[in-house]
Amino acid sequence: MSRIHKPRNISEALNLLASEPMIPFAGGTDYMVQNRRGSGLAVNPDKTVLLIGHLPELNFVSKTEGMIQIGAATPLSILHRHPDIPSVLKQAMHEIASVGIRNLATIGGNICNASPAADSLPPLYNLNAGIVLRSAAGRRTLSLEKFITGPGNTELRADEILESISFPALEYSVGKFRKLGTRKANALSKVAFCGIAFTDKKVLTMLRMSVGAVAPVVIRLYEAETILTGCIRKDVELKIDAVLKSTADAINPIDDQRSTAAYRRGVTLNLVRQFILEEIWGEK
């Protein structure tokens, strides 16, 4: 039977993690599903379990000097109702699983699980989120995009934990998160889209769009953003075909048990088109 450690503080947790390979365990909602053994059988971890979800150093939301910082063990339900969390991230929190699961699941777990269908990732990519990784030897920072390298793969080292996530308190005119799944709750995304934009005197001065579940990692549509930034509405309409082509070139969907590549590609293009031509300009 595996051992379980419940450290008193973050320093003790990091020292324990440096002493032997362990499984950092906060909410555990992804881990328990991935390691289920069958009806009536308890999960049997192959490593010592390090409980970190109770540590206050990892459970917080703060806003200082124009930056929002979130502790990695903060439950999704807290983020869903916190006044400092941007609306697009709250929309994503609302779409993740059920209320009961959101009370346990953490933002750090959703990130470290590194699923291309993780609902928190498209908004965080648009917000240019960065992360802090901490070990007993110190801290290092990475952009979220560089941290996640593939399905289930990250730059997290064996002696590190994800300590916090941070991003600028960005001002935007419209923000939209859209998830398509088999059902409304407890379903992985077939496609997840997030767009944020700012218009000033009818000029599109800022545009950011990201798509999940259409490639091995979440895709930020940088080329499409560049094509349209600085355009007025009329120019946007003229350039929409170029935007959709660049989007199609950027994604690489697959057929799997949840959907088909053709469906994912078509839905992605429709979501991008709808956001650009309807959501940004307030027209339906």
C-alpha cells in the first residue's frame, strides 16, 4: 500500500518531494479517473502521495499592480465566483464538469493534466498566462504555452510543483468561451473556443483567439489575430476568408471516440467566423 504525506506547509512539501518520487495530489479529480481499477476497487498509486490541496500557500486569488495571481490548488468553484477573475475564464469554469467536481478540482490540476481538451487552457492562453514552478532549490517561471508540450506532457520536473498562475488584468470589450461536448456536464470538449477582443472607435485594436481539442495542444490563432488587428468592420469582412484559411492551416484535428476530424474542423471555422463577424460587433 502506498504511503501518504500531508505536509504542514509548502517548504515541508517541497523537501519531501525532493527526497523521493511522489504524486502531488490536490483535488485529484483527473487522477482518480485516470487510475480507476474497476467497480469497488480503490485506486492504488504506484508512488507515495503528497497531499497539497490543503496548503494555503497554494490556495488564493490576488490582484496587485495590474496582475492577477492564482494559487495552483485553488478550486475551480472559487474562481467561478471570484470578482477578480476575468469573465472568459469564469465561463470556462462554469463548463467544467459538475458543481461537486468543481468544488474539488483545481486550476493547477487542470493545467498539469495537459489535456488538449482542458477547458481552462484557451482562456488562459488568450490572457498570456505565465506559471511559477517551485522546488526546494527555488522557483522558475514559464509561459503556459511553453509549459505544455503535448497530450499529458509538461515541463514539470519530478521535484517541482506548480505554485501559481498569473496574467495581466486585461481590459476587453467582448469575451466569449464556447464548448461543444456530448452533453452539457461531465463531458470532455469536442471543440473549445475562446475569443477576446477590444474595439476602439470601431477599430479592432486587440484580438486573441484560442482553440482546444483540435491539435495535440491548445492552439493560439496568432496569424488570424495579426490579419485583423487594426481593421475596421468593413476590412474585417473583406479579410474573413484569409482568417478562416489561416485557422484551418493552424489546427490538426483527429478522429476519436468523441468526434471526427471533419466535424471539429467545421465547428472551429464556424466559431471563429461567428466570433469575428457577430460577437465582436454586437450583431446577431
